[in-house]
Amino acid sequence: MRHLLGIEQLNREELANYLNNAKSFVEVGTRDLKKVPALRGKTVINMFMEPSTRTRASFEIAGKRLSADVINIGGSDSSTSKGETLLDTARTLQAMTPDVLVVRHKQSGAAHFLARHLKRTSVINAGDGMHEHPTQALLDCVTLQQHFRDRNDGISKLRIAIVGDVRHSRVARSNVYAHALLGNEVHLVGPPTLVPPELSSIKCFGAKQFANKVKVFSDFAKGIEGADVVMALRMQLERQEDHFVPSLQEYTDAYCITEKRLSTYAPNAVVLHPGPMNRGLEISSEVADGKRSLIENQVNNGVAVRMAVLFALVTSHNYSSLETGHTKES
Ligand code: NCD
């Protein structure tokens, strides 16, 4: 079976294929009738064992726009709340012969675990604990490709500053893998408790291509200086088992992404945030709703990215090469 468990497992070409296919699906979302018959007769089960607004809605809309049958199972309304193991729940669902199982779970490694045990269903990781969130990194890249479409190097040779609670962030981890593959410089910025210096070590991300690409900064100004992209991360209080910052006010004073700071240190930067946002804590409303913000574009592109991933795993085809009534761009 084919799965999408993380960006770590992808090579440059596979990453580029997902991004290219997603571009074809962006156009479908602009049509009056936003539906293609590509996955008619296929079944997608969304199994979200952690809260989610955008990822879950986006996978559901993506499946429906591809004409698949989509079923949603949540944590509290599934039998795991009666003591059934995750694997038994997943095997039960597999017995109903779905084509894809989309999994979000608080345990890092949950999607890999299911992929190892389910032999007849493709697994998509929609966020596993503090580990990876591959479709988020893909939609971030598609959003940047749109923004930097006139740039000679496209989305390589960029400086990307990822700011905030990196330690607990699966979004950051998937983005680091993606940007290392794309040939970008990644700055991880935040207090040492949330951005441990070891993150810049080659051992941490376990691959040659990270040498010299990932740098860690506790000084906000130095970390975002000259950045082309500033990615804000949510302060993930629900994952913090310890006191990682002296107080939220102190964190905000030192690391909140504000217009004043951006115009001083990274005047040309665009801003991403995976959502949900804590306005006034990690990002100011002025930035979130301002001209630099690509946050709504991220959400919009999320649907196209998930369509591309569902389509690729179920059919092994390149969408843009199919005759589906889709008008190709020249
Ligand atoms: C993220 C997540 O759940 O990992 N949100 C998302 O999927 N868009 C980030 C977060 O929770 O902070």
C-alpha cells in the first residue's frame, strides 16, 4: 500500500510531484461546480482522535470534491472511548474496505504504527503527536510557490524563520524536512526551552541534507533578520508537561510577531501560521490580518493539497494528465 506518513520519507522528486499535482487541484476550487469524478466509488475514512477544525474539514471537503464517499470518526464518538485499542478500531474500519484512512492522533508514530499493521488501506498522517504533519508542510509550500511564482529560484534559496514552540510542533518538523529538500535555509527561533539548541544538530533530523541548513536562535531579531518567510507557531500549551516559559507575557514580550518587529528586521517577509492562532500571544492581529499574511491562502490551498494526496495514493496517476473535464493551464 502507498501511504503519506511524513515528509522525512519523501525525496525531492516526490515532494515536487505532490506540489505540482496540488496546483492542478487549486483550479478545481475556483470553479462554480467544485467537483471532479476522479475518486467515484472510493471510500475515505477520516479518523481524528484529536481536536481539529481546518485539517479535518479540509480532508472531508477534499474527498467530497473528488466524489469519494467520506466518513468521519472522532475520538469521543468512536469505540476507543469504550477501551478499544487504536489498532482494533482501525482494523474494524479496514474490514469495511475503505481505500484511505486519514489519521490524527496525539501519539507520535501513530500513523506509522497503523500503516505497518493495515495491509489493505492507505494511511495518511494528519498529525501525529509532536512528530509530523506532512499535508500542512505541503500546503505551506504550495502557498509559498504561489507567492514567489515570479522569483527566479521559485521556492529554493529562501530564508525561512520558524518562530515559537518548535519543540512541540509537528508542523515545524515537517516544514524543516520540506525546506531542506527544497534547498532553503531554516532558522528556528524561540527560547531555548522551546527551541533546544540540539535541533540544529545533524543528528536531530538524521539526514545529510540538513548540514548547515538548520540554525537555532534564541535572539528574535537575529533569528528573523532578512527572512523571506516568517512562520508563526501556536504556543501548544496542551502538549507542554512542564513550564517552558516563565510567563506567557514574557514570551509575548520577547517573541510575539508584530508589524513593528517585522518592518525592522524582516521588512520583505510574508507570514504563515498553521492555525489555530492565539492572537496577541505568538502573533499580533495587525500581522495576522495584514498585507503580509498568507494565512487564508494556506487554508484555501489545504483542500487542493489534500485532494492531490488522496488522488495520488488511491490511483497512482498524475492528475493533470487525466481527462477529467479539467482545463489545463497552458
Ligand atoms: C496544527 C496541528 O494540529 O498540528 N494545526 C493544523 O493542523 N492546522 C498546529 C497546531 O495545532 O498548533
